[in-house]
Amino acid sequence: MKKRAVMLSAAAVLQGCASQIVPMNPESSAALKQASVVRVVRYQSGGMNIMTPKEVAGAGLLASATGSSEMATGESLKRAYGLPDPVDDMSRRLLEKLKAEGQLANLRAEPKALSRPFVEDGSHYRGKYQDGVVLELSVEGHGAGYGAMSWKTYTYTVYGRARLIRVSDGKVLWLDTCNLHAFADDADKRKLDVSEFEANKGARFKEVYSYSNERCSRILADKLLAKAS
Amino acid sequence: MRRTSLACLALSGALTACSAPEVRNTYEGPDRSRAEVAVLFTPRPDAYPDKRSRAHFSAVDGKHYGTYMAGYPAATKVVPGEVMIKVNCFDAQPAKWETFLLLRTRLEAGHYYELACDHFTASAIDRGTNYESIRHLLPAAIQDQLAR
């Protein structure tokens, strides 16, 4: 039980290492500011995973006392509350920040999210666009898991990734992530009791969901604009 | 691990199946008349010839009235209005899968709603206000109780 929770937490932390970070530099900064157009594209997110102890040997009946084994699925929570795909919300917030704080007038949001699978090779944008750069956003994972010591306290986690790609040659000019994992500095702001996913029409869950999208967009915006979060 | 969890799932399914069907109220105070409440029910296991998934009432607006420990009601009386219902959904084939799903719906006073689900979505099907039209879908043990 504890072992599984620790492994899941470790996996979340290690996700941050999965992408090879390409920091902002004079070339990428100039491309962002001077490109004729920066198309902001996003990939549809996968499902939201809510961890339950049901699958842990012998824990189903025991854990039911805490309610954590009777959690609704992540997707049905999102549907019931009408929550947006996190990448849609994150993308909108990121765009607002870049316009307001970076005075970027060349940003253009693509209306539709790209469907998966994710294409790692940035040169595929050449077939779609003629010029400029692409600011690509994806949420590689989002969900909630309980702590190793408590089945009742959940932490919502999000792992987002963004790239700046030059259309003409497909070069990745910048790549960075926002990894809101269970041990991040702001983890307390993403904690909620198992009952709070549904109580008060999901008010606390919706607050955490919105906060996480905002936080991720803030981290990415600050990295793009070379500011401290 | 998988075998043990399947065994637990089978056990909880068996416990649910073995407990006597119950009608539960989700409001405080004395019982209310049929015209004042909406009734959400799970059809009896042999109501349909196919092996469809079974949906049990678990909670309304975050308040639980059905759990593994307490068992799930066969029928639940709910105050009408806009509500969020949670159902426990499991495959009728024993111990195959089980999940909890939320649905938002508007319940009308005096109406009967049949709970249904598949792996991803749950629904409360409006079966109208005529008790006799749904009586055959209910477990025999609660038919008289709901007829009142």
C-alpha cells in the first residue's frame, strides 16, 4: 500500500525529468517576440486519473470506511461539473499572461485542440503552417492520489509541457514543463479531503482544479518571459 | 494481487447481493408521500434477460446513503430538483469490473427513475409516474413498501 503510493509519487516527480529541457536563450526570445505569428496549439489531454485503494490487496472493504475506495472516476467528475479540458483552460490563461505581461501582439490561438498521439518531431508543423513559430502546450498527466499515511487526503497533480518550435525547420527553440507534483512547494494548495470532491457541489475540487491550471500557466509564462515564478 | 482484489470485489458483490433489498430516504423527518419525492431504483437482477451492468444508488449531492459497508439501497427516495447522483456501477458478470460514476439530473416529484450505467456513464431513466408500470422491475421485497 505505502510502497505503491511512494512509487506513484516518485513517478510523478520523475515525470519532470522525462523531457529534455531547452531553456530560453537569445534566439528563442527573439523568435517569440519577432515572429510574424506565434500560433498557440494544444493537444487534447488524456483522462483524469483518481487513485483508489480498491485494487490494493485486501484494502477494498477496509478503505471503504474512508470513502476513498468509492471515489467517482475523474472523467465523470469533470463531466458532472462541466470542467474544461485542463489544457484548454491552461492555454487560455497562458495566452492572457503573454499578451498582458510580455506585450506580445503576434499570438494567435488555434481554435481546435490537436488529437493524440503526440508528435514529438516538431517538423510536422511545416505541413500545416508556412511561417512563424508554434507555441505548443500539452498536459501529459493530471489526477489525484491519496497520501501514503492517509487514504482520505488527496493531492491533485498536473504535469504540463510546452515547446516553442520554429516552423521553417522544426527546431525546438524552447521546451519546459510545469510539474505540480505531490511534493512541490505549493502542494498544500492542491490538497483536499476525499469528501471534498463532491461536497458543496464540488466547490473545493473546482477551486483546486482551477488553481492548478492557473499555477501551471503562471510557471510556463514566467519561463517564457524569463521571469521568476 | 489481482486475484485477491477480484476476490474482494466478488465478496463485496456477494454481500450486496445477499443483503435484503431496502428502501432508503435521503431526507430528514417523517416519510413523505409518493407525490412529494422522486424514487430512484435499481432493477431486480432478473428484470432483463441480458447481462447488463448494474447501477446502485450511492450518494446525492455528496452525501452518501449507499456504501460497501452499509450496502446499497434497492430504491431511494430523493427530494426533487437539480441533483448530482453518484452510482456504484458494476458488470453483472461477477467480479469483472466496478466503478463509481456521477451524473447531474433534474428529478421531478412523483416520478420513478431507473438507474442504469455502462463503464463510462450513468443515467437515471425517467419511467414516469405510474407505479404499476415499474412494479415488475423491483425486487419483490420492496414492492409493497413502495406501493404505499
